[in-house]
Amino acid sequence: MKVLVATVKPFAAEAVNGIKEIVENAGYEFALLEKYESQDELIAAVKDADAIIIRSDKITKEVLDSAANLKIVVRAGAGYDNVDLAVASSKGIVVMNTPGQNSNAVAELAIGLMIYAARGFFNGKPGTELKGKTLGIHAYGHVGSLVAKLGKAFGMEVSAYDPFIPAEKIEADGVKVYNSVEELYANNRYVSLHIPATPQTAKSINYDLLKTMPHGATLVNTARKEVIDEEGLLALMREREDFKYISDIAPSNGELLLEKFNGRCFFTPKKMGAQTAEANINAGLAAANQIVRFFTEGDKTFQVNK
């Protein structure tokens, strides 16, 4: 068995060494492709691989068509929209993610962005505090539940909406549950967004939803830019001088938003949610262990293309 680690943005050296140790201790061959400059390099490297570990790398139809031996793809991270799931499924290739490994890093970033916005992006002028403010969590998964915990530690009044998680589980964390996304947005000054990018969620965070948020509202997006209706957001920003939008991934109209609404928008230079040493290492090692369990035990716990 050959396990390929293919990353344009490399893992930390500690993570690579750990992955290599896990793979070789299982009796498999380890291969590494880092900082490659074209998909052609990836296509060539994956030709004889039985398994591949990636980060934000694109696993397209062309890549999958070239990988005759490939049995499993593991995305070291939570999101997996960079993998063509339909083609993988048609070829019987299992696709997994590593949920939870990056969660603390993303949750800390979300709170950090809230503080940055509340204090006027540290512009030297008086800002506000998070304490006593309302915080809505849109999707109460690994990251959302941690944001809720951190928000409560700051003294925020925390609520959530997630139709896929039992209300009693959320309420057990001392978090109020709303039964609709409309209620969540209408009743929270801060909303932290954690929904995945799917055909159903694309552009679902739109003008009609955002306009219901209270005065002084801030939307924090550490999910995906595709879930935002960017034209609707632009229209809202024009109408409401009190509204702020902060994200760890710039929208397509990000330059326009920054130009027109300076002091009310902030976007990190690239997606930063999982960019900590700890998350980098945790996700890489988890990916390697999942591959070993898949080959030795048939474990498909984290399969996303079922």
C-alpha cells in the first residue's frame, strides 16, 4: 500500500514526520508531494497511490481518473468541497474528513474576530465589549459548540439554531435553542456562521435574513464564502451603517466592500481558521490513523460520500 501526502500548503514538519511514522509502522509506503505548482504534478504523483492525504488541494475528476489504485482520500480538516465526491463515489473511492481536529483553532479565531470588530479594529477609538451581548450560533457542530462555550466564558448570552442536533443536547450546554434560522438572526447582535457549503446552503445568508438582525449587528463567517449572498450583503451594508461583516475568507466582492465600508468589514488574507500549529498537526495525524484503520479494520466512520 502506498500513502501519498499531497499538499500545496505543507503540513508542519512535525505533522509530516508523525504521518510518516504512522504509515510506515503500519507497513505501508510513504510518499510526499509538497508545494507543487500544477495539477499535472498531482496527477502524476497519485497514479500509483492507494491512499492520499490532502488539505485544501483539489481532487478533481482528472486527478481521480489518473489514480487507478486509489481507494481512499482523506481531507485533513472539516470541509471537503475541494473533492469531487460524485466521481469518487462512482469509482468506489472512500472520501473522509477529520472532523473536530481544527475545531478549537476555528472557534478561537471566531471569538478573536468578534473582539477585533467590537473594538473598532483597534483604531484607537472607543469600542464595545462582548460581555452581555447576544451571540447566535448558526450550526452547533464541533466548532459551533466551542464558540458557544467561549462566548459564555466572555459573559455573552448564547443561543443556537441547528435542525440536525437534538435541542436537549444544545440546552444541556446552557445554550438557548431557536426553532428557525429567522429567529436566530432576529434575536442576536452577533451571529457566528458554521454551516457547510452545499447546493442547499449556497447564498442562503441573504439580505432578507440579515436585515432582521438588531442594531449594531456583526456577522462572523468562518465557514465558506459560498453561503453568503454577496449582492444581498452589499445592499445591506449600503442601507445599514451599523452592520459589520467579518470573515476569514474574502467574498468575491471583498475589494468593493472594503473600499466602500472601511471600518465595517474585515477579511483575513487567506482562510485562517485551521492555521495553527496544533490544528495542523492534529488533522494530519488523524488523517493517517484513519487510513490505517480503513485498511486494517474497514473503518469508514468519517466517510462523507456515503
